[in-house]
Amino acid sequence: METTIVEGSPVERSPEEIGLRERKKQQTRAAIHEAAFRLVDEQGLESTTIDQICQEADVSGRTFFNYYTSKAAAALDLRGTPLDPAVREAFHSASGGLVSAMCEAVASTVELGPSHLKVKALILRHPELMTTVSQMMIEVRGQFVGLAEERASSREQAELAVSLVMAALGRVMHHDNGPGVDLSQQLRETVDLLIAVGHEQLVPVHD
């Protein structure tokens, strides 16, 4: 059972009620995202309004802002939420290397798959969306640096570790990922490639 405070009084909610509530939230989020995606794709970001998105998704403006911070965030399904407590707990209990643990944390947070490919295609068609993506990446990076710093020997080491993993993520996101792909392992392998290229020697110029 889960206890929720309603008008100052605790209310017990059954697992069935919690499950139904979460499904409704997911459905509402999906409706907003799909409406924003279609409208931005058809009209462009500037010509699309939040009112249009709300009308198509059949939600109020207040509900819209419960899920997304802007029309661009809705079109891209950028949720702007803090790190999941489960991700933080897993990182706190991890053992081994800092970079490897950060690969796991990032992989647990990022969703890659058909929806990712769809959104990537939208960005290619509407480059103005890159501003929102860049802002989101800065925010996400800050959250991960804060997390890494909790178990790194210094702030600098935390920033370096996150920089490596985020660079690896950027490379991975440019490739199609089939079902069942282990993103954390992909990130580790890509980090190894990035480190290895530091030892790459120049080859002769061919005329």
C-alpha cells in the first residue's frame, strides 16, 4: 500500500490504484508527445502553439506543463525530471571503476529505441530543435556530474568521467540500436575506443 496526503489527511492507495494512475499518466504523456511531434513536424516549431498541442491531445494547459516545460520538449519527449532515486541508489552501491558505474547510470536513464530514432529524424528535419536538445544535455550533464562527485576523488575527476560517458553516448546515439542492445556495455566499449584514440599515431599523407 502507498500513503498519499490528500487535503491534509493520509490516504492509503492499493497497488492496483497506483498501477492505474501510472498508466493514465503514461497515456497522457504519450498523447501530448504525439500531438506535439505531429504538429511540429507539419508546421515547424515556431508556427506550433501549446494551445494547439493541448487541443489535439485533449488536455488543459496546466496538465501540459505537468509533463513538459515547452512545446519543443514535448515534441522531443524531453522530460526534464531529476535522476530516478533507483539510479542514484544503484550508483551508491556500485563497485569498481567510476566510469563503468557512470555508464550504468547513464544507460539506466537514457531510452534508445524506435522512439529515439523517430525523434532523431524529427531533429534532422527541424534543426531549430537542436537548441532545446543542447540545453537539455547541459542540464543532464550537470545532474550526472553531481552524482559522480558523490563517489569520485574530486570534482575534476567527476567531470572528466561524465565527459567521457556523455561523449560515448553522443556517438552511440548516431547509430541505430536494435532490440535487446545493452546500452551500458555499448557505452563502456565506446569509452574504451575514445581512450584508445589518444594513442593513435599519424599516418603519412598520400599524394
